[in-house]
Amino acid sequence: MTIGIIGAMEEEVKFLIRDMTFKRKEVKAKMEFSLGSIYNKDVVIVTSGIGKVNAAVCAQILIDDFKVDYIINVGIAGGTKEDIYPGDIVIATNLVQHDVDTTAFGDKIGQIPRLDTFEFKCDSKLIEYAEEACLSIKGHNHFTGRIVSGDQFIASLDKINWLNSEFNCFACEMEGASIAQVCYLNEIPFIVVRSISDNANNGAQMDYEQFKDIAVTNSTSILNNMLKLI
């Protein structure tokens, strides 16, 4: 079994890389893939960079070149529900690309044309592992629900309200749904987990340096606990 771990920020995976039993590194598509083991699980850890294309390329390399059996994606996101605050965790049950719009041809917004699914569902067992792993996080809540992705940084309350109305989502970010699509096409089980940095819906935000420390601590704890369970 080999597990691919994609971090949206280098900070969120560097401690895993530091603590892993290291084997080697490979560079592909200007991304550095670190191979090794954690808790006797073979892992490949990589920072994809920002945006859907970077994330999709990264996921396909993990599948084609490193033959991963699972993909776990961690990173940051903006909360969209009113009761989600900075430091909270959202575990995706499914993901949709909110910036795909072929409504002119009769498609629902978010529907990728001629694809046989609207949403990309995370693996149910990995969701269970993520929920159990989140029990170690103190002082912050965790939620499960839809995450939406698009190549846009969302800071507008009007846009957040639109996302909620259209997709009933819990968080928005820029990579997860593209990783989900790649995993769906390749029939690879996956999970997307996000640390919440801000929420325009309730005016909550956190100083980046303060949030970064919380996000790094939480994501490292969640990933370590998940790897014990898988």
C-alpha cells in the first residue's frame, strides 16, 4: 500500500517529511516528491502549488508514476457556513468545481460537460478515519460536507452567499475538486481535509501567522492519526 499526500502549503507537510523514514526524492513537473514511510505505511508527500491545474497534474503523477493506492489532500480554505470559524476543520464528503459554467448548453453550474457525475465523492472509509483523527484536535470543531473549488480567491460575502445557495457547501478553496476529479477518473480512493482560515459569512478571520501555526499543528496531527488507522 502506498499513500499519496498532497499539501497545498509546504508548511503543512514539512513536519511529516521531517519525521518520515526517508528513502529518496524525485522532481517531476517542478514538484518535489518525497518517498518514505510513516507508521510502516509507504508514503509519497508533495506540495502541489496553488490552483486546479497544479493540483490535477500532481495527483496524476502520484497515480501514474508512484502507483499510489490512496490520496489524501490537506490545505487551507475559507469557511462558508456561518458557524464555521478559523481553526475549524472541514472534511469533504464530496467536491464540486464551482467555476465550471456551461449553463448556456443546459448544464447545471458546476457540472463538467459530458461527465457522468456532478460531484466527486470522497471514500467513505477515509472519511471515517478523518473524523476519528479530528477527535485529537482540541479547541476547534470539525465538520463534514461539500467543499467547492475554483481558480478564484473568494473574499466577497455576496459570492459566499451565492456558493451556499447554489452548492450548499461548507468551505471553498482552489485545489481539492480537481484532485477529486483525477481520482474519480482513475478510480483511486481519496479524501480532502481543510483547515479554515477565515469566513466572510460571519466576519471571522485570523492573523495569518497565528493561523499558520494552528493549521500546521492540526494537519500534522490529523495526517499522523489517519496513517495509524489506514
